[in-house]
Amino acid sequence: MNLYEYQAKQLFGLHGIPIKEGRVARTAAEARDIASSLGGPVVVKAQVHTGGRGKAGGVKLASGSDEAESIAAKILGMDIKGHRVGQVLVDPAVDIDSEFYLACVLDRGARRILIMASGEGGVDIEQVAAETPERITSVHVDPGLGLQSYQARRLAYGVLHALPDARRPAFAAVLRDFQHVVAQLYETCVEEDATLAEINPLVITTDGQMLALDGKVTIDDSALFRQQELASLRDAGVETGAERQAREAGLSYVDLDGSIGCLVNGAGLAMATMDVIKFFGGEPANFLDIGGGAQADKVAEALRIILADARVNSVLINIFGGITRGDEVARGILAALEQLDTDVPFVVRIEGTNAEEGRAILADAAMNTATTLAEGAQLAIRLADERKQGQSQEVVA
Amino acid sequence: MSIYVDGTTRLLVQGITGREGTFHTGHMVEYGTNVVAGVTPGKGGQRVHGVPVYDTVAEAVAETDANCSLIYVPARFCADAVLESADAGIPLVITITEQVPVHDMIRVTTALQARGTTMIGPNCPGLISPGSAKVGIIPGSICTPGPVGLVSRSGTLTYEVLFALTTRGIGQTTAVGIGGDPVQGTKFIDVLAAFEADPATKAIVMIGEIGGSDEEAAAAYVAEHVGKPVIGFVAGQTAPAGKQMGHAGAIISGGSGTAAGKIAAFENAGISVARHPDEIAELVAERLGAG
């Protein structure tokens, strides 16, 4: 789960990392009120789960509350890379001396949290890593021991020594503050169950203060049971309606652009099913994993979600029974069909536990069946094409 | 021959009295796995499918000499359960539980290194050495003994491939599900090394998916250290960037972890790459015939 910038910075603040005291607004009038209570120039920043806000015109400086209101009116509702702006952060403007990068990230290969720091702030760190890796200093933290003082020092001096001469005095003056921020960011990462806690940029102001100006935090979804407050921050607005409906039903679903709906048990098999459809020239409409041991009602809910997408012209159901039983799935399909009254054709391929019982149930209902995944995918593609042509003929007629 | 589990495996099931634990213990006993003990705190003295239940792992190990533990406990108790087995001296722990917090697994994998315990999982289907031991949830009926070693990040996609191999009359030494989480106890490289060292394994199937860079690391390892034929597949060629595809670890982030990158790494390492799952068994048959 990704947090918005303002939520990430609130979290940093709670852990003792210096931030500005801005607030979030959902209307231009609110932005005006916040700006006038802060006094002086402010920055109005779109709150969206994507990078490149500045380039898209989603971050603007306002001299006072009048301008803050008019800028907020323009940014609210804006579309940035497919994300609609529903709220803006109004922060006091800051005079920046220099910018840095600091992040705690999960290093999957090392099975540890990696802390990365660089004097190249405010830019894409992956580009820095690719082009000038010597400008990044990093340390792995032993989870049993926690972050050690020497590691924070190593990061601090690593950054210092990689800086051009002209930038060194300003950073040398806040070396201790920087080490404090490193320690507090690692604390944030561990205590909040984050897999990413990034400050970019971390700045030194012209009056020598260290400040987290922008932040990005990703919380581990598997840990939300013990992070109830964070769980409540989930913004349902970033999911499509179908994705939300699926999550609430305990299904794993991702919207795609194609015409062939997919219902599969298991994530790897669901991805492979999409791949097979593409391989034979079709386009999957979604990723959908019903999970292990799904009961008939869950299958029915999954089909309802798939069929609610008007672009879907056929549905490929691919079940390999392990924990999931073929007869349960078959009953779920029939139950859903009774309620849905759809003319979208289905292709069902069931193998594994209780597959024969499942196939028998579906054969009685005159359903299209396939024995292999390749065969099922090709049939689903053909049926989707036929349905599409049939519809366009109706329009012509 | 096989890797990790065989006829000498003395299995302990943590969470044996739960719904999943009981169900799968039944299947494992039926398959012939030597299930010697179960553990559920507060349920000591009961029996599940004839298997004695203990309150603690230490007690169970003292009574039964269990040498492998299988974990079905709920996610929030999972880290504790793994550490309990490790501290009782069990050298191999298989964690089926899914949705375990990443930070728990960071702590646990580090602690296990110091204790010399191997963990497979979490969020995995376990493993099976056909004909001798089934440890986890892979259906026994779709496997048969033979020369192919299989390692995979997926569950049901693994079943699909096992079924296709078995249908063609190609059996398996061991099939290992390493799980779909970002932090895993055992990685592709560990299992590849074990298969390379196992004389009965004549060919290796490796099934990866999007996210992380373990497939790339595995490809480099194959090029350097594996002499046996390797057949690969990577799921998620059509997956969009930035979206988690079911498994916590299956996500393309910042342009890295794509299927295309992994497939290229496989091909550069001389791994035969199947374009879709139905091709895997065909390629295995070809490579075994050629070998």
C-alpha cells in the first residue's frame, strides 16, 4: 500500500524527522484557508501515487492565499499519468540550499533493508544508480542488531566525500543532523512495516536546516493487521471499482485492457494464462486469482466482477485443483450464470482435484470445455472474435 | 534419489489441528510420508490422523526425533513458529503460510543463518519427492518418480507442469515450491545447487515469474555451475508495471523485474525457454532425449 506524500511526511514527523507544517486540502477554498493560516508564500502540491508531478504542472509556488486558491483550483481534478488529483498539500515555501537523497528499501536478494544515500537529490535515483553509481553510498542493516552508529556515519561521510567541493561546507555543518535522520528513517521503516521509506529530496535550507521536503512510503500489505492506523489510510479512490470489489471479496484482481476475461486459481497460473492468451494473439481483460480452496460463492463473485466489464467478449476459466476442488468451481460457475443471464461465452478447463466431477457438472450445462491451456486459450480467442463480429453486424443492421 | 525430503524424513506439522493442517496431514499420511508429530499449543495429547500432538516443538522433537517441520500456522504467529522449530534443532522448515509480514521474514532468515536451519517458503506449496515423501500441499496424484528436478515460485503453475510431465511419462526426483514472496528462505540458486549435486536428477525445470532479480541470479549461476540441462519458463509476460500480480513478490517496479529481462537472462545462460506452459514438458522430453 502506497502512502501519499502528506501521509508519508506525517509519519516522518511522528518519528522525529524534521518536516514542514503544511496541511492537505480537498477544495480550493480549503487551500486558501491553509495558506492564509501559514502566512507567506506556499507550495501547492498534487497528491497522487505517481512520480513526475512537477513536470505535469502538479507542483506550483504561490505568493499568498489568493494565488494558492487559484492554483489549487487548477491542480485539483487534474489528470497526472492517469491519476486524478483529489487533494493538494499546501506547504510553506522553503529556500533550498542543496538537495539530497535518502531511502530505506527492501533488498530482496540480500533479505535485508538497504539504506541508500546520495548528494544527488530531487532526481530519479535509478538513473543515478545506472549512470553515476559512485555517488550513492549504501549499507545493509542486520535486523537483529539494528542500525549501528558507524553505519549512519559511513553514509554521512560517503555522501560528504562524493560531493563537489563547493557543496561540502553546507553538508559538513549538518552531518550530525543527517545521521539522526538516517536513524529515524530506519526506525520508521521497521516500526511501520514499510518496504520503502524514501526522502527525496532531503534538503538543507539556506538557513542551514535539514528538512524532508518530499516523501514516499510503501507499507507491506501483509503487515496491515498490526498497522491498523495505516490500514485506515488506504485510499479506495486509486483502485478501480472492480479492483476494490475484488479485494473486499478476498480475490486478487488487476484490470487490463483486453477482451478475454480470465478466472484462474493461483497467481503464477493466472499470469501464465494471460501469457498464453497473448501468445495466441488475444488480449487478456484482467488478472484474477481466486486463491486456494475457493468456494462456489467466491467463484460466482469473481465471475460477476469479470462480466461487469463491458469489453469482455469471452471468459477463460482455468482451474488446476490442488486445494481448490473442481466440482466446487463448477457449481460456482453455474450459480453465477443463473443470476447473471449473460450471452458472453465461457471456456472452462479444469484439471486436478475432483476435475472429473467438475467437468461432468459443466457438461450437463452444455459449456465449452478444453483439455489443455493452449486449446482453451485459442477457443476463448475465437469465441471473443465471433461475439465482437456479431455485435458489429447488429449495429450495421 | 531426491533432494531435501525422502524416506528418512521424520515430519512434524505445526498447526496440525487447524483446518488446513488437519486436511493436508491426512493427505501426507495417505501418501506415505512419515509424519511423526504435530504441534498446537494447548492441544497436546490429542491425535490427528493417528499422529500424536504436542504443546511445544521441543517436546515433540524430544519424543519423536522429528527432523523436518511443516508450518500451517496463521501469518501473525508464523515467525515465532519458524524460530521455535529452529531452536529445537530442526534443520529444515517448510513454511506454507501466506501473507507473512516482510519484516518478520527479514528477521527470521537472518536468525536462521546463525542456527544453520534451512527454510523453504513462506507462501509456498512445499515439496514432494514422488514415491517417498510429500511435504506440503502439492497433490501426490500428479507426480511420479523419475529424473526431473523442478523448482518454482508458483503453486498451481507447478502442478500444471508436473501433471504435463507425468502424463508424458516423465517422472520427477523432487519438486520444490520456493514461494511467491519477496523475501524467501530458499532461492532458485540453492535448489539448483542441490539438483546439480543429486545424481538421480538428469534435467532441471525452473519456473520463475516477474519481480525481483532471482531469475537473473539463477541464470548466472546456471551458466557458471550447472552442467545438467535446464528448461525455464517465466510467468507474467503480459503483466503491467507497478501492479502486484497476486503474489507479494510479483511486481515490476521501476522497469526492473520484467519477464522479458528474465527470459533474456535465461537464454543467455543456455536455458531452454518455453514460450507457454504447455511447451515445458515438450522441451524437457527433447533435452532428456538429447542428453
